[in-house]
Amino acid sequence: MSKMLQSAPLILFLCVLLGPAGKAVYAYEENSPAEAETAEVQDQIVKISDEVSKLHLEMAKLRSQTKAEKDPGKKGELNVQFEDTRKQRNSLQKLLDELVEEGHTTENTNVDKVLNQAKKFERTQDRESMQREAVSDRKDK
Amino acid sequence: MIAKTSNLSVACTLSIALFLLLQTGVGIARAAVQDETPGQTQREATVSRQEAIEAIKRRAKQIIAQRKNKRLRLAGEVTAGIGVQKNPGDLPSHKGDSFVESSLFLNLTKPLTPTLTWQGSYYGSVDNYIELTDYSYTYQTLTPVKLLWKPARKWRWDGGVDLGYLVYASDNAPDYKEFKPFVGVRQDLWGNWFHAFHYEYSLRHYLSKRARNGLGVNTRTHREDMRHKGRYEIGTVWKNTLFKGRGEYYLNDSNDARNDFYDAEDWKLIGSITRRITDKFSVYASYTFERKNYRHRKVVGVRAEARYDDEQTYALSGTYDFNKNWSLTPSFSYTRLNSNEPTGEYFDWTAKAMVARKF
């Protein structure tokens, strides 16, 4: 009876967690898993990197057009375009740096996944080792 | 016993209530965040380049803002399963039994700054043996504070305190509570290589067991064991396989003076391989060798020398993920202890299968 009482909280917890009530509580998790969120960050990083590269090429093109242009009016327009493009590129580059920095604080790589898996196995082993120590202790009377 | 069970029940029930409360709160917060972040980026990308850039920037800013929002994250795992153990008592008689095991792991994470994160966790497990009920036990660890600090890309520091609590169902003599501060550092090396160092101090206070004097008579003081533990590990991940080598050193000192039974130095060497065979299936294999040198405890005999134990453990385990929440983990481990005290020698094996639900 005492054994049953001891297990009761965990059994109750299992019922809540695995039953309909648990599913309702965790429903939101289905829509926003951490991994999908991190994948989106990676996706954004790729997108912004592409745009930064494109803007960089545009800047080079505008620079050469400006040099080749003889008409001072058009030259002025091209200069304005160049400045706009440069500002756009700089702001994207800043966002990219911030995203990359955030990405480094998130465990998402295969390396981290396999390390986390190993940690779980090791936690079980550590507990079994602790139990063996306690059993050994009981024998030493 | 009733008091113990009652305390345990109250603690677990409070944990469950707190957990559900936090889940609901975090769920509402997340739902609110999701409402503000529809997939505008994809739709607007087809409109014009300028608009696409603006959409990307908006989304990137949202992501950065969310990350900086320093929200509380909750994750955890519940497991339940059955197993068979050849020798739960580690006795020469090798009387075996089957057991039912369940465990709960909860982990709360909250970034404090971009490089500093707080974690709090709870791990509790209950092992109930069917016939050898004396060996049934509950083990709980509460980690109220664990700080993870990433000052640079290749460095990760962590430090905190574990509070452990071991309770046997039918015999309160070995029950103890434990205070374990720890600190560790991991450095990523070249490629996927890394190494790490970890130090832990533990003070184990036995709840009813008394320390004995040199004559073996109980004193008025409760038994207390102090332990220093150092660990160094090095590993690499190559083709979805983690290869890891670990060395551990333990220095145990107890206030029990009866032949200094519990004063010993341990050396442990562990080699392990963890491989993700597919996205759903991982395996883990390890070999552990442990040498325990007792400082003064003598073996039985005329020319008594200090006792030493050599323990070897082979472990094999696999995890199959049915989906991102559910998994099955069968495992097998074999342990053999050799000693210069023949009465202490034994072998044991354990086979079990656990079902886990992640959240």
C-alpha cells in the first residue's frame, strides 16, 4: 500500500500528461516547437545573406555607372541611388550580425543533438551508479 | 514511513500544480507571440524586391525582439517502464527481481542576458521492486540554480547547486539528503572536437544513520560523507557519432570512524559511443572501469591489507523516437565487481524498456 502511495503522484502526473487534459495543455507546443523556430532563424539568415550579396553587387554596379556617367545631373541621381543601396545593405548586415549572434546561443546543430542524447543516457547511468553505491552502503553493516 | 510518503506526495503534487500553472501561462504567452508573427515574409517576397527586403527585415526584427524578450521556457520528460535485474542487492546469492520504474524531468530556462542563462530543474525517479521490496527507492534532485555562461563562441561555463534526496521505501537507514555545488567549463576545439572539465563538491547528510566511533559504536552525530569529484572529458562528433572519453576522480571522506569504511579514492575511466543511426534511432554503448582504493579498510585475513574494488560495467542502449514527443528506450547493462575481499565480489545485469514522453 505504501508503495502505491509513493507512486501515486507520478501516476497521476502521467495521467494528466498523457491524457486529454495533457494534450490540451500542450497543444500550443505543436504549433511552436523550438526546433521549427530555430529553423526559421536559419532560413532568415540565408535570405538576408542573399540580399546583402545582391545589394553589394548593385553598389558595385552603381559605382561603375557613376564613374562612367558624364551628365552631372544623372551622376547626382546615381550617387543618391548608391547611398540608398548602401544604407539598405548596412541595415541588413546589422540585422544579419544580430541574428547570427542569436543563432549561436541556440542549440540546434547535429552535434548538440547527439550530445543531448548522450547526456540522457549518462543521466541514467549516473543514477544507476548512485543506486549501486547506496546498495553497497547498506551491505556494510 | 507514512510521514515520508506524505511529504513526498505533497512535494510531487505541488510540483505538478506549479508545472501545470507554468505550462498554461507560457502557452498563453506563446500563443500571443504567434498571433503577431504570421507568415507575411513568404507572401510578400513575391510582390517586389523592395517589399521583400522590408518583409525580411520586419521578420528578422521580430525574431530578435522575441529572443531578447527573455521568456521562460519549460521542457521536460516523463518516463515509465519495466525491467529485470539479476542482483539488486549486489550479493553473492544473485537473487533477481523485476521492477517498475518511472521518472520525471522538468527543466526551466530563462535567458538573463545574451550570454547568461538561468536554469532550474527537477529530476525524480521511483523504482519499485516486485518481490525484493526492500530495494525499492525514490531519488530526487532539485537544481534551483544553474547558470550557463557563454562568454565566447567556443566557451561554455556552467555552475550551480544540486539538492539530492534518496529515500528507501522500507528501510530508512540509507536515506540521505545531499548538497552538491558544481562548476564546469567546456571548450570547443577544432572541427567538432571539444573537451570539458567539471568539479563537484558534495556533502551527504544521512537522515537517521549515525556516525560510528572507532569501536563501531554509534555516536550522537549523524553520518556525513564529503566528496570531491573531478571530471575531464574529451570527445568529437563524426558522421552523427559522438565518441567520448571521460576520466573521473572521487575523494570520499566520511565522519564514520569504524575502520574508515567509507574513506576511499576512486578512479573511473569511461569510453562511450553515441550514434544517431537515423533521425529516429540512436544507440549508446559504453564501457566503464572503476578502481576504488579504500584508505584504511582492511580485507579479512591474517595479513590484512587495505581493500580495493575493481568494477567494470558494459552498457548498451537504444532510443527509437516514434515522433518528436514519444520514444522507446530499451537498455542492457552488465556489471562485475572484483575485489581483494572475495566476499564482496558479485556480478549483476539489468535489462529494461522505458517509454518516454517529451514536452
